[in-house]
Amino acid sequence: MLQAATGIIFGVAIAIKRGAFPRWVGGIGVFAGILTINNCITVAYIGFALGHLDATYELTYAVWVEIMGIFMWKRTMTNTADTP
């Protein structure tokens, strides 16, 4: 649940603030957080049963984290290139 809350909170913050990251990245974060909460609730009721949706939820969250990492890496590279 904490992982899902992190995705939602960071996603909303990115979607609201302009400039640092594109808004669609924040939207993906919120979407991934909601899917992860859904997965947590499913595990609470059913258990760790294998399902095709579990992999989809985790893949969506992993893709969002990877996109965030790429954007942060690019931002760091441009900041270090500008400083003498």
C-alpha cells in the first residue's frame, strides 16, 4: 500500500506542477498507484494467487519508475553540463 501511495502522491505532485517533468508522467504515476492499490486489495482478499492482472499492475508501476529515472537522469546530465 505504501508503494501505491508513493505513486499517487508523486504522480499528483508532478501533474500539478509545471516545468520539471511532463504532466503525462504524473498521470501515469497516479494510474500506476491506483492499479497497485487494486492489486493490494486483491491480495488481501484472495492471497498470492497468480493472475495476469498482477503482472500488468507491477509492469505499469515499473515502467513509470523507469520513465521517471530517465527524466531525472536527463535533467541531471543537462545541469552538470551547464555548470563550470
